[in-house]
Amino acid sequence: MVQFASPSRSHSPSGVSSDGEPRRTKKSKSKDGSNKKKRTIADEGHGDAAKTNGNNGARQVAERRSSMSKPARDFRDQPEPTPKKKKRKTSASSATAPEASIAPTAEEAGESSTRSPSPVIDFDGLSRPSRGTRERLDESPEQKELRMVKMKGAVRTLLECIGEDPDREGLLATPERYAKAMLFLTKGYQENVRDIVNGAIFQEGHNEMVIVKDIEVFSMCEHHLVPFTGKMHIGYIPSNAVIGISKLPRIAELFARRLQIQERLTKEVAHAIMEVLKPQGVAVVMESSHLCMVMRGVEKTTTTTITSCVLGCFERKEKTRNEFLSLIGVNRR
């Protein structure tokens, strides 16, 4: 008698027989007698794809973890790149390698005549040299006397234009006095950064912060030709070489004795120190009062203008920058 398969068996749950007993899955035996599951070519392909996807996923997770581990902070505070391992060099090149890594000596810094990459220092140390600056620097005694005559005539004209009598007793010597005073207030145009430093760079192996604060600064506003005065704070972190501490106020004085604006003065001092010393970083903060907005214009007598310029590690590292600001007292105000 022919028996037909019961339709209920095809609809029974997987792993359970029609009589309620659990099914047993048969495993194919290999020739060596070990039990292994059959793997088709398609299964191997799916396995390779899964492995590849798994590797990509792990790589993406690793990338996400490394990016998530960095907290959100100032975009300028980037971590310093990991130094690459240098390849081994020959004996001749290895002998010269330590000399190249050493910071320039005072003689090398003083005798270098290459054009500076800094936009504020020319190859001979003059800042923004122009035709008039060169003429004043290289003028003869006859040309110097002619310059004084021209300036005294210009001041006399100004006195006449404002309604004064330049021939009265109190103003007879005023044109000459003003001309001499203006030449003194702008003497920084004919000074040289190299001469100011004068080789005072010393190899001391020092790598901690150096600060000279409360440097008195007097300069002339180029917009109205009236003074602005204040204090400048200069800090740097050496790269083994240090500069004589008196040179920092002298560099500030060099750039202040020109027609200036405070923003440019702050930047020029920072770039000059960075160029002549090549430290790890330089920070300059200046706070001053401008008579052009005290004696005239808005006439606000209690205002103070603060400008800053940070280079190198002071720009990259927030902690270093905050330490400098804390030591000069800016953060406590």
C-alpha cells in the first residue's frame, strides 16, 4: 500500500519532528573521520566578504575612537606631530648632523646676511626700509643740515596756518625744537636689529619660559602724530639659546620710535625676536592709552587698548599661552 507524506510534517517547526521529538542534524564525515560542516564555494565567498567588511568596520571604529578621544578645543591647539624616525646616515653625514641641529651661535646670528622670511625685517635689520629711510641713514652732514632747514620751515608754516605768530618770543626757537624732537621720536627708522642684539645670544641649554614684563613704551600714532604710551610684556621659550634680557626692551624701543599703530608695533616686536633668536615660541602683549582718543575725538580718558601677538608654541598650546597670560597678570584683571 502506497503511503503519502503527511502535509503537517512540512509545516512543523524547524528542529522538531512531527511526533514532537527534536530532530538531529546529520554531519558529514570526512575521510579522516572528523566531523566537519560542508562549505560550498558560495559560503567561502560570503565568508571572505564578511571578513573584509569586518576589517573595514574595525578600521572605521578605530578611526572614530581616535577622533572621539580628542576633546573639542581651540582649533589652533593642534597636537605636535610625532617626530619621524631618521634613517641611518653614513659616518660623514652623521658627524655633521649634530652640528646642524644646534641653534645658531651669536656670531652666526650676527653675521647672517640672508634676507629674512619675516615680513617686518629686511636683510640688514631695518624694518620696512624705504627711499626716505635710506637717505636718512646714509646722509652726509650737509644733507642733514638741509633736512633740518626743511623741517623748521614746515613747522613755521604750521604755526602760521593755525593763526600764531612764529616771530614772537615764545615761538622763535619752536621750529628747531620740534624738528629735533621729531627726529628723536622717529630714530628707530635708522636703527638696525643686528646692532641692537650685538651678538648677545648665549647657548645655555635653557628651555623654560622667560618673561620681561612692564616695559614702558612711548610711540607716535601715525594717524594724528600724537603719542600713545603704555607697557609691553614679552615672553619666549628658548630653544637652548637665550638672549640678553636688556635686548628685549631695546627691540621694543627700536620699533616704538617710529610712526606706529599699536597692532603693528606688537606684531613687529614678536616677529623680530622670533627671527633673531629662533626660540620655540614668542608672546607679546601690549596695553596702552592713546592720546588721539583722549585729547580729541571721543575723549575717553580711562580706556586702555590691549593687543597681543603669539607665535610658535604659544599659538599652538593653550596651556602655555594661559601660563604666560597668568604670569603677566592679564587673566587676573
